[in-house]
Amino acid sequence: MHGFWRWIAEKWVLLLGFVLLAYLFVPIAVVMLLSFNQPASRNTTYVLDFATFDFTWNNWTDMCGAAGICDSLMRSIYVGLSATLIATILGTLISFALVRYRFIGRGSTNTLIFLPMATPEIVMGTSLLTLFIGLQIPMGFLTILIAHVMFCISFVVVTVKARLAGLDPRLQEAAMDLYATPWQAFRLVILPLVLPGIVAAALLAFSLSFDDFIITNFVTGTSDYTTFPMFIWGSNLRGIPPQVNAIATAMFLISFAFVIAGQLRTRRRSARRAATS
Amino acid sequence: MAALLPTASGTPAAATEIPVEPPAGMRRRRWIPYALLAPGLLWLAVFFVYPVFQLVMASLWDPSGSVETGYTFTWQFSNYADAWEMFHVQFLRSLWYALITTVVCVLLGYPLAYAIAIKGGRWKNLMLVGVIAPFFTSYLVRTYSWKAILSDSGPVVDFLKWAHLLGPDGRLLATEFAVIAGLVYNFLPFMVLPLYASLDKLDTRLLEAARDLYHGPVRSFFRVTLPLSMPGVIAGTLLTFIPAAGDYVNAQLLGGPNTQMIGSVIQSRFLVVNDYPIASALSVMLMVTILVLVTVYVSTAGTEEVV
């Protein structure tokens, strides 16, 4: 008994941490549970009541069963990939300029990068809406893409910059001492070292774009270019199809598997490095 | 410059003279950084800076116009007075909810970040994955999930009724509690991540030294750990307060008419009522208020840190 209390005294902070993590996991577990429930009607998709829980596989076997649900998912993936590609390229270029060069206007560039992250999404959404209305640009894929690239750039810059700032600037000199041209030094030395940062930035950009609702809601207008979050929001009145829970659970499991696989890979690699050195 | 380039017979002495600054080729071409910046910054200028300017303009349009007939710019400052008159309740409520959310997020997020950074050990990476795990599902689905958890026939309400903490026809949905609970849940990771980043950088030997000096974990926490992690606290509170103040998803899905936040008002003014001038004025008010609060907060928190 004495040992137990000592163990608690030593580990209570860590235990509290795990309790808080469990709290973060509660709604995800509920969504997983509800993905096996057949609600009495679409209006009770999000009612958690064990007395009326009706087990079913239907939401999983018939994921695209609700009209428009899988189309909206494909649109979100398409917008996400396009926005990620553009934002990652533009953001990476900016972070290279910020870390590797000294130039006039560096401070104001940093401010301009910081501002979109410090502005509430609703302000960005409404201001883009007034811009598109003023210029009479029809809402749809293009306006959604423009908005998503805009709010992703800053996050890409911050992520790549963190990786780039940790690089020893002498690496490039070393490469050029070995007669590499600046381009070769970049391609063969710098880029491979920064790549993990760029990949992380791209993943972040994709998840931001894929899940964005607040800004997308403003720049979709009356167009029928419904992304997945917009599909969920739009179903609010008629009731949300239970397949949404199956898709959300699948999304969670796939992302989780990706992250764990990445973690294991880096762990294995560092173990190998430790073994060889 | 030639002297800096190592030759085939380069001596070690020549190598040590190489200064740590960009190589010669990179320094000569001064236009390169601007070429790298141009596309991204242009995108931000056209689709972030200019639209905000356009929003300010729209907030000064004559409100008697409409989408069909067009609006005229008349320096209509009365839009702001009208907007305040109509919606100051929701406006102040949003700031209040965001404040409570931020405080609760600090209280929950600090122990979590501390546990991961200082006590995590071999669990560290797995715990970090746990913090970002909510992002693996959709924001709206997560919020709907809270709706299910807090629903009238759900387990939380059942328990509270059983414990007589809630009356027989009491409910959690459509109350302030539900909205703030949703906000806290959705923005907690934004508090934990910067806190973790600054706690992780802490030299644990400092904590040991603090224990020796101040005798006792409580005093050493408040005199050493907390002050050193202030940059993380500041970053975390900003990342929580700003999105929480402008959010309308939680208020819309978990709240009721009495818990409406300014985001919902702006959203419906823009997209349902099409009252652009008033909606723009509200949006500008929110932006300016947050900007002022953030500036004041960062400057006072910053000086405290120095003292």
C-alpha cells in the first residue's frame, strides 16, 4: 500500500496527462460508436442514447449511400490537394527567402505572414466574400481554392522555416567547397535535409484545407461546389446521414495509421543510426 | 573572393578563414530573395490585405442599397453605431466566452503539456499524437459528437439527474455550459502545442536547481517553470482566444438563442439577410477589438516577463 501511494506521488502528473488525453478522445470514440448505430430518423443521428441504440453495419457497407456525400468528399480531397500543392510551393519559397537571405522588408514580410494566423477566420471569410462580390467573381471551386491557399501559406512558412532555421548554413558552403554549383548544393544537400519540414507543412496544409468550414462557408456562395464540411453543415436542416460517422471514423483511422507509421519509421531510423555510430 | 575558395593545395589555415555568411554567389544576386517572396506575398496581398481593405470600405457603404441595386460608398459611420446598438450583447458575450474558454484551456492544457514535456519520457511522441488526434476527424463532426454526448437523453445528463445536480427537466444543450465546453474541447490542442514547445525546451537542470533553492515543488513551479514557459502561455492564449471569439459553429450546434455569438450574427447577416454594410461593420469591429486586445496583452505580458 505504501508503494502504491509513492507510485501515485511520483506519477500523478503523468496520470493526469493521460486522463486529459482520454478527454480529448471521448468525442472521437462517440463518433466511432455512432457509426454502428441506425438512428430512427436522420434527426437523431447525433443522439447518444443506449436505450435506443440499434446496431448496424450499414453505414460502413453503404458509405456512399446518402446522396451527394461521396461527391462532397472527393471535392474536399481535390480542393485539399490543389491548395496544398500551391501553398506548399509558395510558402517554401518564402521561408527560404526569410531564412537564407538578408534583405530590406524582412520585418514587414514576417508581419504579413503572421497576420492571417492572428485574424479570426470569420473576418477572412467575410472580407473575401466582399472582394468576390465587388469584383463579381462567380463563387465555386476557384474562390474556394483561392481562400484555402491564402490561409495555408502562413502555416507552411512557419513549419518550413522552423526546419530550415535548424540547418547549419555551413552545409551549403561545404557542398560548394566540394565544387557543387549553388543549384547542385541546393538539390543534393539542402533540399533532402529540408524535405521532412516541407512534407510536414504539406500535411498540415492538407488537413487545414480539407477540414475548413468557416471560410469555405463564405466563399461557396450559392454554387453547388459542396465540400465535405459544407455537406455536413448543409444537411443540418434535413438531418445528417449516419454515413458521416463512418466516413469520419475512417478518416480518423487512416490519419492515425499514417502518423503512427511515420513515428515508427523515424524511431527505427534513429535506432539504426544509434547502432551504427 | 578567390582566396576564400579552397584550391587543390588548400592549407588548413585557408579553411579556417571562411566566414560564416552566405556564399559569394548568393550574396551577389540581391534580387533572388524578392523573386522567392513575390508569388506568395502577392497572393497574400491580393487575397488577404486587399479584401480586408474592401471589408472596411463595405462597412461604410450606404445600408439602403442591396445586392441587386448595388451599394454606394458614403462614409456611413452610423453603420457602426447601428451595429453596436443591435448586437452589442452578442459581441460582448463572444469576448466573454472566448475569455472563459482561454482560461479553462490554460488550466487543462498546462498540466497536459507539462506531463508530456517533463514527465512524458518514452510516452512523449505517443502523447503528442494524442493531442493532435482530434484533428484527424472533421471539426463539425467533433462538435456534433458533443451534441450527442450532452443531448437530453445522453449519459452526461442522465448522470447529472441521477446525482440531483440537474433538475428533472434540466438540460445541458442550448446552455452556456455546452457552448463553452465545445469551444474548450475544440481549441485545447492549440493551447497544448505551443505550451509543450516551450516546456520541452526547458533545461531540467534548472528545475532541479530551483528545487534546491526554493525548497518545494510549488514555489519552484511558480518562480521558475511558469515564468520560463510564458512565451508558450502567450502563444497558446492567442491561438485559443482569437479563433474562439470568432467561432460560430459551437454556438450554432450546441447553443440556443440565448447563447448566440457574434460569429453567428455576422454569418447570418452576410449569408441569410444579405445586409452587407452592417455585417461588414461587425466584422471590422471584431477584427479591431481583437487586434487591440492582442497588442495590449502581448505588450503587458512581455514586460512582466522582463521584470
